[in-house]
Amino acid sequence: MGPDQTVEIMRRVLIEAMMLSAPLLVTACLVSVLVSLVQTLTSVQEQTLTAVPRLAVVFVVMVAVLPWMVHRLVGFTVHMFTGFHKYLG
């Protein structure tokens, strides 16, 4: 396996990691912005108010997109194992 093939595998792994984490990260960012906006408008500066809604919404989104994430991860793993022979020789 040459350096080009190693870089290609790592590129695919990183793209897959970004695709799998994107829904959760975007959700967490949006909830954080909305809670910060509400805190600014109401002048309530409670630290637990930022963490609890974000955790709850991220958990709900994770449960909702978990089948898609598992399907995508299994497909990626199968693709890597079935196509691995071209990297070995």
C-alpha cells in the first residue's frame, strides 16, 4: 500500500466522519444560538439553561438519525472491506 492509497483511505474516513457528525453538530449549534438569543433578550444568564436544551435536542436528533447513521456506517465498512484488496496488491 503506497502513500497515495493511504491518503485516499484516510480522506474517505474523514469525509465519512464529517457526514455522520454533521446533523448532531449543526443541531447543537442552532440550539446554542437560539438559547443564547433568548438569554440575551430576557437577560437570564443561567448556565444550566444553555446545556440542558442542547443535550435534550441533540439526543432527540441522534435517536431520529441513528438508523441513517448505522446504515451509512455499515455501507462504508462493507465498501472498505470489499474494496480493500485493491489497496493490498
